[in-house]
Amino acid sequence: MAQRLKPVDAVTIGVGLTGSLAAHELTQAGLKVVGLERGAARFTVPDFQSPAIHDELRFSIRKGMMQDNTKVAVTFRNNSDETALPIRRWESFLPGQGLGGSFVHWNGQSFRAQVADFVYRTHLLQRYGKKFLDSCGPELTVQDWGVTYDELESHYDRFEQLIGVCGKAGNIKGRIEPGGNPFEAPRSREYPNPPMKETYFGAIFRKAVDNLGYHPYPQPSSNLSRPYTNPLGLKLNACVFCGFCERYACEHYAKGSPQTAILPVLLKNPNYELRANCEVLRINLDSTGKKATGVTYVDGAGREFEQPAEIVFVTAFPLNNVRTLLLSGVGKPYDPRTGEGVVGRNYTYQTTGGPTVFMDESINVNPFMSSGAPGTMIDDFGGDNFDHSNLGFIGGQYVGSIMTGGRPIEFHPTPPGTPAWGLEWKRAVARHYNHTISVQQHGTSAPSRLNYLDLDPTYKDAWGQPLLRMTFDFPENDIRMSQYIADKTVEIGRAMGGKIVTRGGTKRPYTTTVYQSTHNCGGAVMGDDPKTSAVNRYQQCWDVPNVFSLGGSSFPQNITYNYSVTIGALTLWSLEAIKKQYLKSPGAMVQA
Amino acid sequence: MADISRRTLIKATGAVGATVLPFAVDANETPSQALNEHNQVRTPSIAGANAGAGDPQRQPTYLFFNAEEAGFIEAAVARLIPKDEQWDGAIEAGVPSYIDKQLAGAWGAGERLYRSGPWQPGTPSQGYQLPFTPAELFRTALRVINQELSATPFVQMSPDQQDSYLKSLEAGGKDLGGVPSQVFFAHLWQSTVEGFFSDPVYGGNRNMVSWRMIGFPGAYASYYSLVDRHGIKLERAPMSLAEDAHGHIHVDAAIPATSP
């Protein structure tokens, strides 16, 4: 029997980016908040320190910072005709676990979405018409977000100031700025910090794309380019390019994260209580099913508790947000046969991949001198930045030279045709390691009525509850899109001086066995219509208005860019509305 | 034990490719001899033997593999990443010891492997779907391999024959006690790559040979002043986690391990 605890104003399920940010806003407004984190509490000192943190085997290969999949895994199948089986080892995507969540091991690649992204369906219909959109795939379920870029701009700005994003503005209030990204959505002001130093691979890429007439710019980064004090008074250091960022925590306080930018203030607030090692089993609803009464969780010792709360914030990794809603009966589950229901609908991913560019032996690339966001890149093929009328697909990708380190278990490229092992393999590795550049394609993932999340009928977690089941393959649209850009990217690789340039691009079927991206998106998407969205424009659940589901699970489809900064902006947007409107008059903030 | 020759021990146990001993005797014996030669551990000096035996970093003892298994693993990794005129290979780098330690520990026991049934073969997109832990997988497959090769053990084959046999495993289609041979080969290869390139604290990559071969500087923490010196050739020697004193256990109780 669960022990019933003293009620609080709000509880967050997960204490990563959205959980710590929401709790900060709420505690500042005077609410009593409990943060429930399934993983351990962990801090820059002593947990992230050298030498142990620079261990490729432990963190990159053995996935030391990731969700304990022996307790909670995800099952997967490419389509509804197959039987989903557990992803028994994380490879394709890597949800984090522990205080700070995935926002500890992220790379710090810090983009805003574009104006058209938030009104994607409206934009595509206006520019190309319904016939064109239908021709890209009748199964596609592209939709608007219910919130616009203009509404989010000040929240983007605030979030960038909080984590100290470095970059060069390409568009300030509609004025195109030299050196920045001319395709960038208009910003109210410059980035908080200047761009990071350009790497050698970045400079080689810049020269090539300049010659090809594209528009290179420095990748916006939350690995800091200089010491910085954020608006909460927290001091971050300059990144030293150690080359251990993605899949690692930062030992230097140089990466924007809950640990560096939020938690030191939040944890001192008497209105806040962190409870680590606590696994939330479900959100509890009252007899009407329209109001949440709190959550039930199990602590590290296996003791079950009921934590009553006025508001429940679902603030876990996107896949876990969707699973929590499904396990709790919040919102109607999506049924792919009828197209009805919303929870699990519009699950999307990210199209990635790109060529490997083998350079002359005289070029010392030094890939290990790097940060998590060291790229020089172009957006000429991003989103809807180019005319799609005659292309037969929607969407796009950024292209950049982004090498986040040279850690050799993962990175030891050999040209096509090299034997897979043996003496020739070894000599090829020695020849090419420091003379090879990876070029990244990274972009949109279109939603399909065939791709969704639900509860697995067979496989269970450590507490006996169903695992989340993922049914996903890339729509043909995304293959056409990514292969079109693969051609352009090969040209760039040759212009970089590549002696051998492989060809990238996304292929079907999607496989869980190769790392692609941890930008799992959607499944509890935001929108204006309760028939096609699980949450309203404030990420408030339509059916249970005192439950808010925050984060990447709210994206109706995935954008060109890495999603973390947009998640931060959406969180602040929702919290502002909650403080201004909901707390004064609890209930649905948008009438269905 | 110092006066027992390796050949004697092998005869006594009937094993070929037995556990690496702290001293070498017969250069024609098995690939494990190369390791001993490379490390220049002298035979049959009592002092030398003791020095080797007392230093597990230099002469590790197998914790997981039995003698037959070790024989195959040593000979196989010597073909997967061979020594050449310039750089040591997997044997010299201690890869068998790395794999042994991994299989003897948490990884071998199924660390970070979701292990609930029901079990059924999946599609390639669904990844590994066998009930075997890595330790069970190696043990099961190696037993079948060594039985199959009992007439001519792998270690006694010529390098070309060894390569052909490894390629036959890699190509798949052979059932190794329930382990498809290509799955075993993939595990063997991945483990070999890990042992060759991971930090030497895990028992492989001795003398940071792979890092020196490719020019990876290891666990250095900063390139701030170098990153914009485009194309420079970094000449400094690589660094292991073991070279950072903060990570060490201090023998003297008065010195806290968490200094400074």
C-alpha cells in the first residue's frame, strides 16, 4: 500500500531540462514543488571530474549516462505487421538518466526553429498547394503547432541567455547580418556570446561552400566561447575543446545544462525538494478522469508513495512522457487503423547521416580538438529554404562539418573497399584517422499516420508495467529528401579536397542498431485541435487540464535542427502562461 | 613455479594455447609467446618471473577464458589486428586480456542488456535478440569452434587458414550452439576493436600503441590554445587516464583520494 505524502502545489516527473526549468519558474512564483527523478543526483563536482569522465569505453560504448534499459527498455518494429521486440541495447538513440537528464550528455548544438516550422502545414499549403503536399505521401500528417515563432521569440531569447548560447546572428529584426545564417528566424538581438573558435575541419568546409555559393555560418553552441555569468548569477567557463562532450558530462562548467545554469539556484530554494532514485509509476486521476490528484512512485528502496499535487508536469524524455500519459490514461491513445486518438500520434525522428571525406595525408584534421558543437555549416538546404515545387518531397537538412571528437573506438574511418579487418584494415586506419572529415546532414522527419507509439502487449519493465512500443520507418518522402541533399553534400565533399568521398543520406528500413540521433519527437503533440493533438498550445493536456506534458514530445513533426533550445523556449512559454493565467484561474487555458 | 617450463605445463594440462605465463620459453609455441617476447620478460630467472607475476598490469591472468578458449582468442585477434613492421597488433596490445576482463565482469554478465523474454528472432532493424549474455555467447560459440577444430586446432593453422576460417565465421550460416557464427564474429571483432583502442586502464591498448599509431592524444583535457592552429601536427605522447594522479587510490591513508 502506497504511503500518502503531504500534498504539494506541483510535481515534476523527471528533473532534466524541462523539469528543472519548470520547477525554477514555479518555485520563484511561490509554489511548493517536488521533483521526482528516476536516476541519481549528480553534480559537476565531484561526479563529472577527470580523469574518469574522459573514458570512451565507459561513456560512449557502454552508455554510462543513459537510461537503465535493464529496468525500462522500449520495444520496436518497422511496421504494424511485425511483432515488436525489445531494443535490448541502446544504439540508435540514447535517452539520459539521472539529475539533469539528457541535457547533461547533449552536445550543446543550440538552434532556433524557423518561422515556417511552427505553421508548417499552413505554410506548405500556401506555397505549394494541397495537390503537391498529397503527392509527397498521402500518409503524411503534417500539422501546425498552435504557437508561432513570434510568440516564442522572447522565450528563445530568455533561454539562450540562461544557458549562454554562442553564435553569430544572421537576422536581427529582419536585417540580414554578415557572418551569420541568413536563413535564421529574426532575432530580437545578438547571441549572448560570440561564436566558438573555428576548427580546421570547419575552415575547410567554409572555404568549399563559399566557393560553391552557399552561406556558411558558425554553429550556435552551448559549449561556451568565453566565461559567462547567466541571469541567475551562475558562472560558466569557456569550453576548452577537450573532445569529450556528446555522451559525456562537462567537467569544466562549460556546457549549458541544468547543473551549470539552473540547479544551483533551484536546489537552494526552500520551495523545492528533489527526490532522486524515484520511479513514477503513474499519474493518479480522480473519479471523473478529468483531474489529476498527483502521482504514485517507488523510491530506490522499493517503497511506494503517493504524492498528491495540484499540478502534474510530465517532464521526462519525450518517449517517457508519452509512456507516462499512456500508463495513466491521460488522453485517448492513438489508433492507426482509424486515425483516431492522439496519445502516441505523430511520432517522428530525425534524418541524419552524411559523407565521409578522405583527405590528403598532408591535412592534419586533429578531430580530437573539438567541442560538442564545433560545426561550420550551411542552411541552404534546410527546412523550406529552397524551392520544392519540382522535387516531390517536403523538408530539408542542414549540412555541416561537425566532428564532436576523435575518440577512436567510435571513429576510425577507412575508405570503401578496405577489408573489414586484418593488416590492410590496420594500415588504412593508421593512414586515414587524422586525415578524414565527417560531414553531417541533419534534418526534418515528416509525420506519418503509420508511425506511432503505444504500450507493448507483451514486454514489461522492472515494476511489471508495459514497455513503450515504437512503430516507425522513415516515410519515402524523407528518403527522397535526404538523398537529394546527399548529392549536394557529395559535391561539397569534393570541393573540400576529398580524395575519396562516400555518399550519405537516410535509407529504409530505419534500424535501431546504428546511432542516428537522440531527437525522438512527438507522440503527445501540441496543436489547436484536440482531435489531432494531445496538448494545447501551452502544452496543457486537453483531457486533464492540470497535467502539462513538456518537451520534444510536443513537436507535431521534427524540424531541421537539434531540438533542445526549442524545448527550452516552449517550456518558458508554457510556464509564463501558467503563471499569468492558469494559477489565477486553474482549468483549461484553451477551450476545445 | 618458476622452474616449470611452459612446454611442461602444456603437456601436463593437455592444453594448447594455455594461459599466458609470466615468462616465455618456446618461441614456437603459440601466439601468446609473442606477447612475452615483446615485453622482454626473461626466462627462467626466478626474480624475473616473480616480478612478472606480481605485476598484473604486465602479465595479466585469465579470469574468464579456459586454456582452449584463450588459445583461440589469442590466435584470432592476432589475425584480426596483426603486428606489422611499425606497430604492434592486438596480441601485443593485450587485447585478449581486455576481452577476458570484460567477459569476467559486468559486461559479460549482461550489463545494460534488457534480458526479459519472450525470445524470438527479430529483423535486422531490431538488433540483438538472443538470450545469451556476452559471457554465455563467447563460451557457447568457442566450445563448438574448438570441438569442430579438434583435429587441427585454430592455433596450429597457418595464417592463411586462420583467415579463411575467420571469414567463414564472419560470412555466417554456421550455427555455433545456437549462436549464429556472424553474431559471434561481430562480438569478437567489436571486442577486439574496443581492446585495441580503449584506455589502457582496461587492460588492452598497451603502451597506448593504437593511439600512437593513429595520433590520438588520449585523455588530455584541453586544446583551447591549439584548436585554431589549423593543421598542426601534435607531437606530444598520448596520455592515459592512469596518468592523472587525481584518479588514483592512495596507499597512504593520510593522502585523500579526492585531493586537491
